[in-house]
Amino acid sequence: MINDLGPDAMGMYYPSNELATQPTTTPVKPPTLSIKKTMLAHCSRDIAGQMFGRTFGLVLFNAAAYVASASVPCQIVAGGLGAVFGGLQAQRLAAAQIGSDTMLQYCGVAACTLMGAAAGAAIASFGTYQPVAALAVGSALAISVSLAKFCRKRPSDDIAIDATKATIFLVSTAASVCAITSLDTYISPSINLAPKNLGVVLEATTVELFKSSLERWGPSVDRHALNFNGKVYVSLAGLLPYLAATVLLNGYVSGKMQLDHETHQFKELIWPLLIGAIANGVRGAFNAAAVYVCHERGWGVAKPDAAIIRPSIGPKRPEAIRMSKKFAIRFFLSACRNAVHDRLTHAGMNVVQASMLSQGIYGFFAQNRDLVYDLMKGEGWNMPVEIPSTTTDTSSINSIAIVTDAKSSNVADTSVEVSSASKTENSEKNSVVDATETSIIVSSPHSSDTSSEVSTE
């Protein structure tokens, strides 16, 4: 017998179809950053930095060139700065790519440093183009030798390849200087070249200070989410747009706006320089797009789970060591461009032709400027390396495969995959248990590649 519990109890067991009104909330969508807005941010930052840098550099160039009696002091100061920054760049590159473990490696680094310092002094002070051509030849041959790592059979071959790369760079650079000098003994007679290179010092300092301080002001792509191979893909993808922009704007348009004779007048040079700054905005936008596409398609990715587009965090304090390396690269390349332009004009070319040719040569190396900085950090070609498996009699692990992203001097990413299969048989039931498999993946990214681009050097 079931007692009558009343309507309240019945409602408890048989609830009505009327549902209580619940407050509805619209789901919050996670913030998404557009690649178009990111490209625009990169473009705007690069153009602004170039405009400030070129204006300040022109002011210093104009002031130094006005002092007619300061031609020799300008050459001395420019030569000293060229030696310092040329030697710094060569020393950082050699130490990262050759190493410093043995006395022979120390000697190789010292030889590269002396060669870079001598070339920097000659280029910045006198505008000699022979070291420019010789360094280009030596670098091209060294890069060609480094590609042999893709054909090596053993990881131990990397040591021999690095030694060969350094030897060929030193020998070919020295031989090229001697050969070019014997064919053409021209040394720049321009009295404006040393003051112009002093202006480049202030320009490069301003640009790198601006870029380092404001690189996270607005959305930006995380270039360090790619390994060195991916960064090479990005550089190649953005090369043609930047070359076209710099030859057109810095070469043709700026050349048309300049006078046929040498001048240091501020009002005659400021507008050609500011118009040429737009080419760097093109470079920043296309490089940002290339980084995004490479990461989305998995080309040379070091951090698959990283957010490739980073939100704005505002201005930040620049890092002195990181900025000094980038400044040395920018100054050295700009001084080489000035030396080539000076040689072409004194060889009979007009200003437009000389500007277009020198800017085209400069644009190729300037597009790869970030790769030079990566090499100074010790990065290099990334290649998978498989270590033969080892097994034991008592372990249930059948195979161990270690795959590393090897480089010339340090490891960017390391993945360890352990797969094991074991079979157990029950003697009492005469049945076989299916094999089990365990997979473990460990990732060890490069220590200096953080999402905020904070260097640990």
C-alpha cells in the first residue's frame, strides 16, 4: 500500500513540463588577430623607424660635411667605428659557427675578427669597394660549403664541414681582395663618404633602437616559432617584393630626385630618403606574411603550438647585446652600399643608374640581415638525425629512436620518441594479450627563442 503523499510530493516525483527561466549568456569568443592588421603594424613600425633614423643620420652627415677642415678626423672616426663593428660582427659569426674549444678554432676566430676589422676600417673610412666584393665572394663560397651538411652520412662530419667552411671563407676572401686590387686600384676620392658613414652610425642606432623598443607595440608575428630552415624560406619569399620596392623607391625615384653632383644639403636629400623608407615597410609586411604562411603550412616550424600572431604589449626596454649585434650588421651593410655607389658614380654611371644597381645589391643582403643575426646566435641548418636503437634482454622496450633538429653548433629542437611493445602470455589460460604501445614526446626548444623575443645572451 502506498500512502498518499500529497500534491507536493507528486510534483517532486513527476515534475511539470514548465522549465524555470534561465538567464542566457552569449558565449565569449576568444580574441583573434588578423594577419592583415599584423602586416600593417609591421609596415607602419618599419617605415616610422626608417624615417626617424634617416632624418637623424642626415643631420649628422650634413653637420660633419659642413666642417671642411674635419675631413681627416671624419675618416679617422669613421674608420675606427668601421673596425669596431666589422670586427664585432666577424667575431660573433666566427665564434658561433666555428667554435672556440681548441687552439685551432681560436686562431680561426681571431683571423676572421682581424679580417672583419680591417675590411670595416677600409670601407667606412676610404670607401674601398674591394673588401666589399671579396667578403661577398667569401661568404657565398662558405654558404655553398655549408650545404654539404645535407649530404653528410655521420653527425661527426659536421666538425670537418665547419673547419672547411671557415678555411674557404678566409682563403677566398683574401684571394679575392688581392685579385680585385690588382685589377682595379681605385680608392674613393670622395670627401663626403666618411661623413656619410658617420651619419649611417646614427641612422643605424636610431632604427635598431626604434625596432627593439616598439616591436611589440601592436600585433606582431613570432619569427622564432620557426627554425633556421623556416627563416630561410621566409627570407626567400620576401626577397623579390623587397628588391622591387627598394630598387624602385631607393634607386630610381630617389635617384631622380637627387642632383647629378655630390651634395650634402639637407633640403635636397631629405625627401629622397623619406620616400625610400617606404621600401622597408614593404619588406616588413611581406616578411610577416611569409612567417604566418610558413607556420600555418608547417614549413620549418620549431614551435607548432605557439601562437604565431602575438598581441600588443606596448613598448619595452631594448636589450643592449642584441641591439649591438643588429646595429653592427646594419651599419656594415650600409657602409658597403655607400662604397659600391661611390665606385659606380666615379666609373661614369649617372646617379639613377648607380643608385639602382647599388640598392639592388644592398637589398639582397639587407633582406637576409636577420639570418646573419641568427648565425651570430649560433643557429644553422636543421637536419633530422637518427641514432641507432639499442635494446636489452630484460627490457620490454624494442626500439628507441631519437630525432634531433641538428645545427652547426647547437640544437634547436629535440624530440624523443619511445615506442615499446610487449607481449605476455598466460600459461594457465593459453591466451595471448594484445601488444601495448606507449609514446612519449619531449620537446626542448632553443633557450633564446621566446615568444617575447627575449635574448639570454
